[in-house]
Amino acid sequence: MGSAASSNLRTPLLLLAAANLGVLGMRLWPWPEILNLPGNGTVGFDPAIVLIVYMGLIYWINSGAKPPFLKALSAAAVLGLPAGILLAGYVYLEVQPMVHPPILQPGLVVVAALLCAVGGLRGSKVEGNAGMGMICGTWSAMVASLIGCGAVLAAMYLAGAPPEVQDPWKQYQGLAIGNTETQALVHSLNMATEFLLMGPLVGGLLGLVFAFFGQSQKG
């Protein structure tokens, strides 16, 4: 049952990663203009590269693995879904000018991280070792990060393209004359990359910690 659940989950995760990549590509069209972004375009290339890596990992990790391992991943992924919704809520508050308590956005991120940690704990209970907690925490955070990244890219796409400028980099660099639309684009690209990179690192670390203490109490 765990193998089937994980296999069924692989397809929507692959589709979500591919959809994120597609939206990113449409938003950054024409692609040669990406080179005008900070770091000779690395701001635009980084999320695309990480999404491709995600797709490879999602396909590989679900292929040929043993049923207990896949069952542990499925148990962790279930917690990644609500964590991703919380990250989407964080993005919504980021792009919508509305009054809310200052603690709300950090709180959403903290709760999302804790859910991924619990996902690691659940996975470790299936496999019976703390090391699996790190893998499952990472996996749970990958699911959440894909949803959070999708929210960022959707908001970025709906915001529309920044106006044409002769020197986008100069417009971005200038503090007094900076183009706010281009700055918002760069901010969104950085946020998407941070979700994709930092999420699994934090989820894996917390998953290991939760699983370690969970195994210690069990012992």
C-alpha cells in the first residue's frame, strides 16, 4: 500500500515541478534577457536548475525502492502538503498589502517547518531508525517547497512583466531611480530559490532531530 501511495504521489509532484518550471519560463521570456538580471542571470537560472534537479530526484527516489522506504516517504509527504499551504499563505501575505500581525509570517514558516519535522518523525517510525527521519524530513520539505515555490511563481506571473528598459541591471541597482517592478521580480526569484534550497535543508535537519529524540524515547 505504501509503495502504491508513493507511486501515485510521484506523478502529481512531477507535474507540479514541471508546472513551476513552465510558469518560470513564461515569466522570464524572452530568455536572452535573463542575462541582464543580477549575477549575469543566475537569479533567473538558479530556480530553473533546482526545479530540474527536483524532478530528477522525485523520479529517481520513487523508482526501484523497497516498499518500507516508499511507505516512509508517503507518511512524510502527507505532512508536506499542509506545510506547503502555510508557505503559500506566507507568499500571499508577502504580495498583498494588508495589515497583519508582524509575527504572522514568521509563524507560518515555523509551523510549516515543524510539520516537515513531524513528517520526518513519522517516516522514521516506519523504518525504525533516526537516519530515515532526515530523509523523510527532507522529502516532506521538498513537497512543501514545491507548493510554496508555485505560489511565488504564480504571484510573479500574475504581476506581469516589468516595463522595457535599456539597462535592467542599472534600473535594479539604482536605489533612487530603481525600477520597482524589476526589483519585485528579482525578490520573487530569490524567494522561490530560497524555498527550494533552504526548505529541504531545514526539513532534513529538523526531521533528524525529531526522529532521534523519538527513537530515544522509544528505546
